[in-house]
Amino acid sequence: MKKPVWIPIVIGGLLGILDLASWAGDFVIPLGPYGATGPQEIFITMSAALGGPLGLFVTCLLHEVGNYAFSLVTLFSPEEVASTGTLYSIADFSAHVLAALTVAYCYKVLHERAQKEYVFIAGWILVVVIYYTLLVPLQFFLVGFVIDLPPLSVLFRNFLPELLVVAIISMLIWIALPRRYRRPLWIQRYLD
């Protein structure tokens, strides 16, 4: 049975709106000069896992709208927001999409192969580690073209607490979610 293409878009939209609301509510916990945590990365990873490429694209787009509207305007002067802020958002969006695509495909394999609960949970934690292992260097490389960043080792040190928070909270969400709702809703053969 074919699933409509709008299901991943709706998943991405709902999680993206939650992401946007978390930016609007300033629900971010600073972890040092270059690190912060909040529910935003949880929404992105869950959207990638359940909604696949379409869902993660919508969520990442709304994530960057929130980041631009509620965070970057405080970091840059008004004249810098139009140029530097826009380039920063494009670079950050690209880094998140590329890293989240990996989550989508890793989660697809994980969901197909993990038969036992503890294997699924361990696999999900590994997926989050892979996400951050890709995201931090991508952000360093892409965003580093726009603004000056500290050394990569400092970014990794600041992202370690964020990785742990995202892995633990998203793991608890997966445990609370019944098995039948964990299925990726984007896997479909549209050309059958």
C-alpha cells in the first residue's frame, strides 16, 4: 500500500513548528561560549528518523527560520543580519540537512534490523553519535566561512553535553513510543 507523500511533510512540519516555538520561547540552555542545547536537535533527529528526507528538510527549514528570527538578530548588528546572518543560516541549514540525511538512512537500517529493544536503543544512541560526528565538522567548515569560530576541539568539547542530552531524551521518547509508531513513514516505492 502506497503512503501519500504528504505524511513525511506533515511530520516535518509539526516537529518544525515545535522547533520554531522553542526558539520563540528562548528554550535554549547555554553550554559555554560556543555551545547550547535545547529541544531543537531532538526535533531534527526525530523528524529525520520518522519523516525521512522530506520531513527533515521541512523541520530544518523551520529550525533556521527560528534561529534567524530569534537568535541571530541578537548576535549580529542590524546591518550584519541581512548579509552575515543570512549566510550563517544557509551554512547552518546545509550542515543540519547533510547530517540529518545520515540519521534518516541509518534509522531506516536500524528499524529494519533491530529486533530486540536494547539493540534498538543502543543503535539509536549510535545514530545520534554519528549525527554529531558529522554535524560538528560540517558546521565548523561551512559556518567557518561566514564567521570566525574557535578550534574544532573546543566545538567538540562544547557539543559533548548536547550530544548526551539529545541521546538520552530522544532515547526516552523512543522507549515511550509503542513499537508500531517507530516505523519510518517515508520509506515508499513511489515508482512501483
